[in-house]
Amino acid sequence: MIILKLPIILHRITPTMTDMLGGTLNTLFPLFVVIGGGFFLSRAFNLSEDTLVRIVTDFFMPILVFNSLYSARLESGKVASILGATIFVILTLLALSYLYAKIFDTDSRSFIPPVIFMNSGFLGIPLMNLWGGILPMNMIVIYDQIQTFFIFTLGILIVSGGFSWKGLREMLLSPLLWAILLGFAARYSGMNIPRSIINIMDFAGNPAPSLAAFALGSSLSNRRLIFDRHIVSSILLRFVFGFLAGYLATLILNIDGILKTVVIVASSLPSAVFSFVLPMRYDVKSEHPGSMVFLSTILSLVTIPASFALAALL
């Protein structure tokens, strides 16, 4: 049946793939421009990486996270399915990447984050809006918020040395963790924050994604872009196994329709910029995550349209 229907399916998805390729390029172009700005300005003026990263992670990003969680309007009927799918994808990729790091004796603190955390926010949200409008965009917002919680809890434990007192201490001292907890508390307690405060948070939080990309460019100016077998393995884990983990999650949780596509595509997006920022923040060697974020973002010009097409066939 699938073979007989294939010409019809391909006829339907080909324009979508063309649109998605152009839309993906348009969405990624500002990211590359800001990364380039960080690269060239750091070469010209010797900017401090540590200062840039601390500004992003300890000031701008906590404000953005709190404001996003407080302002979001979540669909209660879909939250449980998205929660289960996000947890399944992250834990599956965590197990695979940890196993790889142990077998091939590479630093798990720098190898794991760009594999298990994907750019479901800064890239995924506008892409879903382009693809299907408000409904899929709202779905990936929920996916991204759940992942954000894991980035700044599990992610901090990973890059700070694992499940230890040091890791727990670093997590508890993180402004980002408290921004997440307070954001959820404010959202579900019905707290009414004055509009003047919301305006301040909008103004201070909106630059966080751009500053994170700028910090990535700054780091790349002082480090070589690496391409080795570990990068190739990371790319395969991020794209191929991310896609498969997302698809398996939809089967296990009986997810179908638009949400199925959202989960599959979101799970196979390129590495999150903050999977590079976090290791830098905790003095972990950042050549691998920095190269992974940059290379996976370039490759996503092909992988994003392909993931939409494959999701339509499954």
C-alpha cells in the first residue's frame, strides 16, 4: 500500500519540502550572522569568553526562561504526551551517548550535551510556525520548555561532573534553575505580575538567544573547528538516533496527527546553542560542543526538510 501511494505522497510533500528548505535557510541566516559577528569581533578586540558566557547564563537567560514560562499558554490535554515523549527522547539519547563516551574513552561532559539537547526553541518554534501555524508552534513550545528544565538541571549535573555533591551544589546555585522553578510557580499559582515588570523582562530576556549565538562565535574565534570520528558519531546520534527516538516515543505513547510530526521533527533538530554554553560556563573543554553546534546547524538545512518528509511517510 505504501509503495502504491508513494507517488501521491511525494507529490504532496515536495512543495512542502521546497518551502521548508527556504524557510529553514531564512530562519538560520540570522543565527549565522550573529555567530559571525561574535567570531570577527572577538578576533578584532579579544573579547572575554568567560564574561560573555556568564552574562548570558546568569542574567539574560534566567529572565527569558522565567518570562517564557510565566507567559506561555499550555494546552493541558497534550502536556502529558509531550512530557513523556521529551523525557523518553532525552533519556534514550543520554544512555546511547554515555555508552559511546565510555566505550571510546572521550569526555562525556563535552560529548553528551550536544547529543541529547536540541535547538527546539530558537530554531524549532519559528519552523513549526512556518510549517503549520499556531497549533504545532504551541506544541513545540511545551516540548522546548520541558527540555529547558532538563538542560539546566540534568545538563548542569553532566557538565559539572555527574551526580555528586558538587554537581548538586552547582545546580542549586544556578540562576537558571531558580528561574525555571519560579516561572512554573508563578504560572500555576495565578500570580499577577504587573505589566511594567513584564515589559522589563521582555526587554532584558529577548537578547538572550542572540547573545548565546554571539558567545558561540567568540569561542570559535579562539578555538579550531574540529571534525573527527567523535563529531561524526555525535552528528549520527543527534540526527539519526534523535529521529528514531522521537518516532519510537510516538509509537509507545500512541501519539499521532500533528503532534506526531512535531515530536519527531523536534527530536531530530540540530544541537542547542546552550549545549555549548553550559560546558563553557563550568570550564569544560568546549571544542567538541562548539564544533557540533556549528556543524549540525549547517547540516540542518538538509536534515530538517528530510525529517518533515520522513515523518509524513511514517
